[in-house]
Amino acid sequence: MPDSREPAYRYRQVAEALRDRIQGGEWVPGERIPTEAALAAEFDVNRLTVRQAITQLRIIGLVDTRQGSGTYVANPVPLLEVSMASDDDVDHGSLRATAHPAVGHVHERLLSVTPDADAQAAALLSVPASRLFRIATLLESDETLYAVCDYWIDGDRFPGIADGWDDGETMGMRLQSEFDVTAYYSWRRFRADAADPAIASQLGVTVGAPLLIRDGVSHDEHGSPVYYVVRRMRGDRVAYTVNYLDRPTRDR
């Protein structure tokens, strides 16, 4: 009999296994997947664990649960799933490694580079505002637009970082290739907002469409701030998973 106190990470393993099977074509869109009881027996877990796994699949748009009928494979939607763990290096690893398989290669297209003496960014980066540049980019894949990004970065420390920017690169890749700097998450903050006319035009959505806003500071291996970033992401195309449990923990 499965332990009713299964480790919290177990449902993630079940979710990943089910996701692999769905994406491998074992069940096609519109087809009902096995019942909770059948999956619990197959994976030797309790039904609550299966329910949590299915909830994760529903959150990222892979399945639909119909009251009194069961759980069905959803019609595919190009959803960018980004996974974050406490020890990840930013952008380069997170975007490349965790783009949802329904999404092709994710490009970060350079839009503009302008001097921008933003007081908040200067305070967060501990540099004079006069040294700041704002680098605007657009995340896209297979002609689907996902996010508009603004980076504030010290132009004295990283001169010409956007020169020769290739659409297949990310800010993290530029830092590594041009300056041998690896950036890590210092902190990230999330909030909801509505698209204003400018953002709506850039992302191809209607004015007022829901956005997920993520901002934060990234630091180098010595703990020094590297950049401040704001990402304005389409609420219907991006999902974030924050992994707090990267290894088994003792029951308490």
C-alpha cells in the first residue's frame, strides 16, 4: 500500500512521467487518460499524489478535467514553461532547458539599446544612474510572441554588450561569451498587470490583456549585481514553476 505521507516531490515525478507519455503520443488530444485509481496503482502512490500531478498538468495546459467524466488530453497550446530552482543560473539555462516541448527554439530578439538613467535600477545595481543603458528584447518562438524584456545594465562594466547580438542568444549567453560572467538569481518578484497600448502592440494582444510581470536583480559569482530586468509576459502563453524541493527531505 502506498505511504500516505509520500515525499512532496513524488507528485512532480508522476506529473513528469505523464507529461512524457502525453507528449510521446500515447494519449492524443481529446482522449481520456486512466483514472486516478488506475494511475495510483500503476505508480504505487496514493490518489492524492496522482491528483496533485494532474493538477500540475492542468496548470500548464496539457489536460482538462471534466466534472463527472474524467481527465482528457487538451488540445495543444504553445505554452512556454519556465522552471526556476534556487541554484539555477539565469536566462541562458532556464530558457534553453525548460521550454515546453510544444514550443520550438526560443529566440530573444534585440529591439533597442538606449541610455536610461532610471533611479530605481541605479539603486538596485549600486551604480550611478548616468552609467545605465536599457536593453529591450522580445522573446518569441515559431512566430508566437511571449514576452517583452527590459534590462538595465552598467555600460561602463559591460561596454558594447549588445553589439552583434544574434537572435538566438539571450542576455545570459551574451554575458558569458563577451565578458565571461555567469549571472545568478538574486531575487525575483511576480505581479499581474494589464497590457497597455505599447505592450499590446509588441506582443500582439489586445489592450487590457492579462500579463505576468517578473522583475528582479541578477548577480555574478562574486555577489555583485549584474543587471535589473523586467519581463512583461503574456498571461496565456507563459507558466512558471518554482522548484523548492530539489532533493528528498525528511518527514517532520
